[in-house]
Amino acid sequence: MVCLLMYAAAGGQPKTVAALIASKASVNAESQDACTALRFACDCVRGPEGTECVRLLIDGKAEVNRSCGKIYGGREFFEKWGRGNPMATGLVNAGEVDKLDLLLQAGYDVHRTNDYGMPLIMNAFISACEQELQVQIVQKLLDQKADPCNIRYQLSNGCTHVANAKSFPTEEKYTMLYCLASFTCNPHWTRYCMNEMGEDGNGFYTHELGIKFPLLVQYLWAAPLHQDADLSGMLAFLDGKLDLNKPLNQGSLKVTMMGFAAILCTSPHALLLFFERKADLGNLCGWMGKDFVSWAKLCKNEVAEDTYNDWLLMQADSAAQGDSPEPALVSGQHSSDPIGVATHAAGGLDAGEEDTIATV
């Protein structure tokens, strides 16, 4: 049930909250989902009224180290990220610095996690609030000895359901880069993870179907890249020593990042950036021996095909003007060939076999 104090706190009514506390209303009463009035004040109302409600409730002995979220209801978010989120989760996501200060002064434990083990500092890194507020919040949590390198999911710890990912072998400890990739792909914190925390941009994450993908794949699908041609996420990885040509050990296949790009990337801006960074367009997948062109055609990635054609034309035009050397081509291709014209991938067709790639 929801009591009057919860309604007043959620509505940002400090005078009513003060009157109810003076009338001996229970400040730690819980709703069906284990939310207290303090949780409603933290999550439901922004600005000075909400902050004053938080202050009044804390002064009235509201417990700051409470978690809420008992109801499951088959929600995909809970399935993926768990329930039982601590008190400060929502206000950190919203960038409410003043409320966080009040909780910290009252003894809030920054190491509290939800039932999957997601710590508060992870919420701070993936918050959608203004970056200036994010920076302040992250610094406050670091000052409290929060550990951004300890992102641990116990997929069956305290949950009344079984997560989808539990059907397959998955990591129980993920990096902050994985969390950023799954939510915001924020370039500022991406650089921070690599430069300050020493995280490896060449790492993997395990999809809930049990397939491993490079972390950068998530950034290839990020909205800023496709809506605004924002390459800052790509540049953060490349500047963080991402090796586009390193074979990524996926079982018996040794797929490079450019192999995944040929299959999955539909941003011409990202592809052109990879080409500029001297990506190897030859053998992208070990014993299968297919090059960038072949994989793009095989997977019907027309954006990759068209972008590569454009790249060749731009390089040829620059070479004609004496601005750059001849463009780098995929294995077996001639400078006059458009993409997909009768080329053999390295280690591909045996002598005497017919070419299977049609002329575009």
C-alpha cells in the first residue's frame, strides 16, 4: 500500500511531509514494492522541493540504506539488470547532486548493489544526465572509495527468476566498458575507462545467446553515430589502442574487428574512419578466408559495399591529384575493379573454381 507520506514525498510537498512527520507518520513504511517515502522523494520529484523532502525525511530518521524492487512481472529490464536497487540509484541517474550529498552525509553505503551485484558507480557512469553533473557524482563516489573496476553480476543471487543469460556460459564479472556499451556509449567515460582504469578496448562481451562480440560492436549501433554521424565513440576506442586487425578468438573462427564491421556496420562514417586508420581488408575470418568485400556481399550489407566503392573513388581521385598514394585494396583486387568484381579472397577459392561474386 502507499501511505499519505509517500504521496506527499512523491509530489514534492515539503510542508505536508513536515506536518505528517510531526504527526508521527512512519517514515520507513514500505509499499508493496518495498519503496519508502524517502525513495519516492529521491526518484519522483526534481529540484529544491524534492531535495527538501529528502532532508526532512532523513532528519525524521528515514533509513538511507534501503533497497526497493520486489515485483518481477516478467519485465525485460529486470531480467537483464536485476532488481532490488538501492536508495540512490534513481537520483544518480537523474544527476541529483544535492540529494546524493544528503544521503552520503546520513551514512549511505556506496558499495550497496542490487540483486545482480550492480554497484552505484556503474549507474553514475551510464547516467543520461548532463556530463558536468556526472563528473561531480562520479568524483563523490570515488571519494567514498567506490570501485569502478568491480562490476560483478551474480545472475541468480537473490532473484526469484532465472535470467535468460543463465542458460549459456557468461561472465560473472563485466567491465565498465561493457556497461557503457550496453547503455550510453558515452565517449568521455569510454576514454576514462581506457586511460584511467586500464580497460582493454579489444575485449569481448557475451551475448545472452552465448555468442561473443567485440565491445565496439555495441558502439556501431549507437544512436549518435547513426543520427548525427558522431564518431567520438569510435575515436575513443581507436585512440585507446583498439586493433582493427587483431584476430578476435571466437571459437575456431579468428574474426577481426573489420570482419564484424563488414557484417554489421551500417554507418558509412564509421567505415570510412576504419579505412583511414589502415584497416586490413584482406583475410578477416581465419580459415574461411573471406575479405571485407566478400563478407559485405555475403551478408547483404549494401552500406559497406557502397562505402568501400566510394572510398576507392576518393582514394583514386586523391592519387590523381598527387595528394596520396594509391588506395589499399583487398587481396586479389585490381585498381580498376569496382567492389565485388571477380576477386579471390585470400585463402578462398582453389585454383580452377569459378568466382561466385557477381559484378555490382
